Amino acid sequence: MAIEEVRDRLTRAAKALNQSGIPYAVLGGNAVAEWVGRIDKGAVRFTKDVDILIRRSDLPAVIEVLKNAGFIFHSTLGGDMFLDGADASPRDAVHVIYANEKVRENDLAPAPDVSDSEPANDFSVLSLEALVRTKLTSYRLKDRVHLIDLLDVAAIDASWCQRFPPELASRLQHLIDDPNG
């Protein structure tokens, strides 16, 4: 049931944004699931939240569009999100990442622009290279697991290291050399 609720949340938000013409891209675990699923549907890992990339200048329009789709804008010190209804918790939200801005002050790189995306079945998804860059930048445990998933289905490999600055490339090489460590 939880998987269906997350997928419904993603689909409703994406449909509203698609109909409005506001540029966006799905990133995070749902984007990883999209890229992994293109190669091996059985290797797709469930993710609990929905992350969208938008331009900060589009936020007022996104608030209006998603409000009409049943979402409630909520801002906290942890970031901006759209709760899925009045009784929803932040776990039941669409989390906002702002294009061309650092998510955390000490991040090595800012988030990509929404133009670095492509159409998927029901939504616009971050390009694979931009997605890998965001995962290498964040590099939390779940980001490393997502990168290992992409490595496991051969969506990315050692040749990808040359696409990134040295510090990001070394993170990817570390996962290739020792995916368990």
C-alpha cells in the first residue's frame, strides 16, 4: 500500500506540473528507480519520498498548481515541501530541491538545472549524469546505496569517473572498488 501511495503522490504532482507547463524534474530515489527500472525492473528499490527539482522563481506558480492537486505548501528549517493533504506528515510530502542552488552549504556542487532532464513515462526525470552528480554530491548512505544500484545494473561504470570533478570521481571510484565499505 505504501508503494502505491508514493507512486500516486508522484503521479499527481507530476501531472499537475506537466499540465501547467512549469519545468521540473523528479530526482532522488524515484529518479534512481526510473533509471534502474529501464534496465532491470526487478532491481528497483522502493523509496518513501518524492523529490522534485524546480527553479526558485517558479515556486509561487508551483504552490498554486500543486494546491489545486491537493497539496499544501509547508516550509521548515529542513526545507520546502508539499504535504499530501491536511493530515499529512513530512514523510507524506513532495520535497523541493531548488535548481542551481546548493542543498547544503558545504555541498561540492549545486543542484542541476531542470533543463538537465528528459521525459519518462509519467514525469520528467533528471538525466542520468545529473542524477549521479547529485548522488555523489550528497553522498549520504542512501545516496551511496542508490549509486550501487545504478552500478549493479550497469547503468554506470568506472568510465563515468572521468565525467566528474576529482572529489566526486573519487567517491564513485571508491564505490566501484568497495561497494560494501
